Amino acid sequence: MIHPIHEKYAKLLVNYCTSVEPGEHVSINVELPAALLARALYREVLQAGGIPILRLGYPEVLQDVLELAPESYYDAEPVFDLNEIKQIDAWIRVAAPSNARALQNADKSKLSKLQKKNRPVQNIRVRETKWVGTLFPTEAGAQDAGMSLDDYEKFVYGAMFLFDDDPVAKWQETQAFQAKLIERLRQADDVHIVTEGTDLHLSVKGRSWINSDGHKNMPSGEVFTGPIESSANGYITYQIPSAIRGVEVENIFVRFENGKAVEAKAEKGDDLLQSQLNTDEGARFLGELGIGTNYNIQIPTKSILYDEKIGGTVHLALGQSYQESGGVNESAIHWDMICDLRQGGAIYLDGELFQENGQFKL
């Protein structure tokens, strides 16, 4: 028997997030600890008239690649994956980490090479498919968040409005609220972000703001754009820990000159930070400015999917721009880093207060 919350979860991912239609090929990518959700997703795609293609991954697969794959693996074109993604209409990924520290001691340069190898596949997926990524609650996630599994499950499902009678209606409310924010943001040129350890200006003039209402990430709750690539000047401190594939980086400081990160350091995980910055030329420029709006998420959990949506935070991503935002930066990386503005922080648009202490001024 499928748990009712998993049925509700699958319905949200299939019918709302990716809007699967009859005859569409749907790639369902599930990590084994989330196997309970796999059946619910498969059945929901079938009920929608889609053609499900199930991919199950064991937790150590990336660890094994980094440990055992020869150099030729990183240099080879991902021909099979490219051919497959071109046939896919919708793509659903359910991450379910069993050990968030599995790659803490991995070769960071190989991780960068793997990101570069897979970037062409990811570009097609992002630009040409209906896609959504989500995170299934596991013991490892609960431990990172400092919660019991029961409390973490309540947090995760609450962030997606799955305890509401009509989760889709709640996401539609989110869409309407964020549309009001975008109405003001699209009039702005200079965005000024200030808090302790942060004083950063960047331009968004002429760029498109995207209303992230659950159709790409679940949970969602943010508005974002691609800042003018040469515009960032000043410095920013990211107090909320960040991670790539479970490798943690804490208290990141970055200083920008004419858009480029000319200085960067981290109290923890500095080797990963420097490796990522040296991935390619675009890795030192910003591909995204995002503003979190999900006030059901209030505490950091060491998961970017949730933490970047915290109402009252901003996040800036080094690397690849999202094409729909008008950004043109290209890189093999896209790394969101999160700055908390809820205690003494502010966002100004062309000198006018837009947000203070995490609350919007509309």
C-alpha cells in the first residue's frame, strides 16, 4: 500500500510541477532511499497517460565514479545521456542522501571535471524539458538539519504545502505574491544588498525576473534573475553553509570587481571553493540573483534546495546563467550561496528600501 502523503507528493510532482500529458516520455530518477516514492510516481505518470522511464540510483554511485573512473571517462562525450535526454519530455529527480559527508574527502578537481562533462546534458534538460528536482526526507537529511526524522518529515512536507487540503492552490497563492514582487523588481536597475559583512551593488537592468512557483524545484518559493555580468561591485558574506555533493563550505566571503570574483575565501571547505572558482572563466562571474520567499522554511538545513528558499534571504550563484533570465554567463558550475538578511539586513532598489530584516516593503 502506498502511503497517502506519497500519493499526494507524486500528484504534485507529476500533475503540477511537470504537467505530464498523454504520450510524453517521463524520466523518473530516484535514489534508492526514496524507493517508496518511486512506485507512486510511476503510477501517477501512467494515470496521466505518460510513458514512465524509471532510473534508480544507489547512494554511493558518484563516490564510485570519482574513485574508480579513468581519466578517459571525464574526457569522453556523454553520447548515451545526450541521446536519451533529447527523447525526454519531462524529467523528475528525487534525491535522497544517505550520507551527506560521503564526498567530503573526494578529489575536488575530478568533481569539477564531472560537472563540465555533464553540462551539455544538463543544458538540454533545463532548456528543453519540463523538469523538477526534489529532496526526499531521510535520516541523513534529518541529521544535517538537526532534527529527528519525524520532525524533518513534517518540515519537508510542510515546505511543499502537502499538509494542506489543496497544495496546488497554495502554490498558486505563492505565484500571485511573487508576481507582485516581480512587478516592482522589473522596474529596478541597481540592487544594493547590505548586512554585516556585506555591501554589494549589482545591476539587473533589462533582465527578466522569473517567478519560481514550484514548476522547477519542489519546494520552491523564490524570484530570480541573471544580473548584468560585469555589474557586481563590493563584497558579500554567505553565513548559511553551502555544499556541493555533500562537501560543506562555511562562512564564504567573496569580493567582486566589475562582475568578477577577485577574492574569495571560506573558513571551511576552502579547497572546494577555490577548485570551483577555477573550473572555467565563467565560474568567477554571477549567473543568478535570487530572493527567497518561502516563509514555511525558517531554519537552515544544509540543503541548498531548501535553504535558498528561506523567506528573508538572498542567494547569488556563481557560474551558469539561466537562459530565460536573459543572463549570458556560461560555466560548468552553478553554485548557489545564501546570505541571511533577517537580522539587520536590507535590499534597496535604486536607493529605495525593498526589504528590511527579511520583510518586504510593498
